[in-house]
Amino acid sequence: MGAVHVRLREWRADDAPVVLRAFRAPDLRTQASWPVVTLKDASGWIAAWRGVGHAFAVTIEGPEGEQVVGNVAVSRLDDHDSGWVSYWVVPEARGRGIAAAATGELARWAFGELGLCRLELEHHVDNPASCRVATKAGFRPEGVERGERQEVERHVRLATDPPDRHLPGPVTGPPIAAFPAP
């Protein structure tokens, strides 16, 4: 198993097939603001980030070159220099530390480039994998928000928190096979 380096880059129009495949995963279907069921929807999802936040394609080097395997974003920037973080990884690439590494890199970028002081994220309490991502990326739990349909746990990372000493460097694992066509 070789090391895999996670990189962030701007989303491009030609990434729409990856977005479409990602949102076909049962657990991601409801994560977009509207159903992403066509290439046009996927292109709209990419375009919709302009002006509302900063979203990045998460890439790794695969057997056929650069592969987009996920998304990290910071949005809802406010006057208090805070923002909300979100992330997802395609099912084929999960369990390798990619989401934590990408979220940690996004946090470093948001604190350094945007000058933010506070980043927040939430996950459903019945999603332990997302909780591990948040914790590994240096986000500390702040509490559970109760709800009638779903409870969520909030995690926060401050610009003054210690560096990501516990974050993985390169993630390891076998190469991810090329994704099937949408």
C-alpha cells in the first residue's frame, strides 16, 4: 500500500460526472440543496458555490492520474470571522482518512487565507464516521443540539487551537479503481 496525498483544488465544470455519481450514494442524496439526478444538476451544484462560500474538490493521484474523491467547503461566513464547514467523500474512497486530511487542510486555508477565527461543523449523532472526521481534523465537540427528528453534534475549531499534530500525513491504502460511468 502506497501513500496517497490529498490535494484541494477549485471545482471545474468537467467534474460534474463525479458530483453526479457522488450524490447517487444513498447517504449523500439528501445532502445537496436540491436533488442532483442529472449532469445538469451536478453542473448547477458546482456553479452554485460561486458567491456563497468556498468549495474545493478533494483529489488524490489514482491509477489513471488525478481523481476527484470528495468535497470540502466553508460557507456561511459572517461578520464575526466564522464559517461553517462541510465535507463528503465518495463511498469508494471512504475509511482512508481522506475526509479528515482534507478538512484539516481546508481549516488551515480558511484561517490563513480568509483570516477566519472560528470554524463550526455539525453531524448527526448517529453518524460516528463523521464525528471521527471532525475530531481527527482538530474540531472539538461543543455539544449536542436536540431535535424532534434528528439530534446533531456541533464541533468547533479555533484559529488559536494547537496545530494538527494528530492529523494523518499522507493517507494509505490501495489505489482506488476508476469510478464507473454515471
